[in-house]
Amino acid sequence: MGTAKKTEAVNTELPKRKHPRLKKYDYSRDGYYHIVICTERNLPLLSTVGRGLDPAADINLTEIGKIAESQLLELEKRYPSVKIDRYAIMPTHIHAVIALTGEAAGSRPRPTLTDIVKTYKSMTTRLCNAKDGAPGRKIFQTSFYDEIIRNEKAYEEIGRYIYDNPLKWETERGNEER
């Protein structure tokens, strides 16, 4: 008699993707939102951070980073209800505080935060790929992080976090490169 081999079941099901947005929250309503958009595979495509006394003042944008910045600022023209309150373009990600205010433009419905970010990533990717002759290249990860800024204290903390991010980059990443 032969011995039977015990086979283990292999889980072939892909993990379920979590939806990062709050289910019943209206992301088109007035308010301030902190977003973080990461580059595909966290590649350092957007900038370099200097090693001076004030790394925030020493962020050098790459060509892709310059396009990313111009398209971020263009959102205010594209969507009258959008104001870019503050931002930092790091090598692998972008922090921005977006304020949604006012009414929808004409008969068009007011854009949601997802609509705004989707348009931003699409336009930035299209312009970068056209400039570099790289059709189909992905610049950004599919999703993005957001946080609803609910009060003045949170606004100040996020503002400080964004301002300090280049210094943290220098501290955390700098030791790896030396």
C-alpha cells in the first residue's frame, strides 16, 4: 500500500482592496482635505531634497516634478471651487491641502475629491509621458491617501507635518545614502 500525500489547499483568491474613503461622507462638500499621492512603486521621480540647513527650501524638482507642480496649481483654474492651500513635492510623493469652497460651476456638478485627484493624476501623467515620449508609463499609484481636516488644530498639525516633511526625508533617508 502506498502512502497518501496530504495536499494543502492553496488560496488563489486575491486580497480584497480596502476602500480608503468614508462610505457616507460627501467628498464634494466645503472643507479642507489633506491628500498624499505616491509615485508608482515609490520611485523618486518628482524631486530631490537637499542637505542644507533648511531642506524645505532645498527641494529641487525634476522635470516630472515641475509638471506635477504646474498641474497641481492648474486645478484652481480647472475647478473654481478648488484652492491649493499648501503643498510639498517630495521625491516619491506629494502632500497637498486642498480647500473646497463655493458653488459648482454652472450646470456641472461639483467635483468630488476623487474627481479632482483623478483629473490631476491623468493630466500630469499625460503631459509627462508626451514630453518624455513614454506612452503608457504609470507615474502614480492607483489610489491616494486623504484625511478630512475637521478643525483648526488638525489644520495646524498637518501644515507643520507638510512643512517638516523635507527635514524628515533628510533625517530618515540621508543615513541610508551615506
